[in-house]
Amino acid sequence: ALAIDGLPDLVQLCALSTATSALKVSRGRRRGTMWFERGLVVHAECEDKDGAAAFFEILGWKDGAFTVDRGASPPRRSIGQRATELLIEALRLQD
């Protein structure tokens, strides 16, 4: 079993795997996706937001269901940052 303490841990795991993948998160009717390539977050989409704004929106959800789509390519590139940098920024924004 994999013990995940929330979405930030899962984001870090996806980034650490260095694989190309999409992390799809759903919470009720809300949906969001983050794309990873070789340890970088390269794109995120959430409802009417994309890029870093979408990434931060998804991370703000306290819970949800998720799937990882390995090998999924991003529809475009809007971010090019390490997951840890984005997670630190997300925590700063939530304060």
C-alpha cells in the first residue's frame, strides 16, 4: 500500500518518478490535471484556469480522487518548474 498524506505528496511522487505523466484530480464536480515531464511540472488545467493558477487551484483542494496517466503528453506547455518550487509557492499562497 502507498501512504499518501494529501495531494502535495502525490505531486512530489509524480515529479520524482521523472516519467512523463498526467495526474488527474477530481473533487465532486471539479476536475483538474497536472502534467509532468522528467521531474518538471509542464502544464496544468483546472476549469477556466491553466498554468500555475490551475496548479495552485488544484492544490487548494483538501481531498479528492486521483488517477495517474503514465505517458500522457501535455496539450501545451504553460509551466516549466520543479514540483518542489511550485509546492513551496502554493504553501506560501495558502498562508
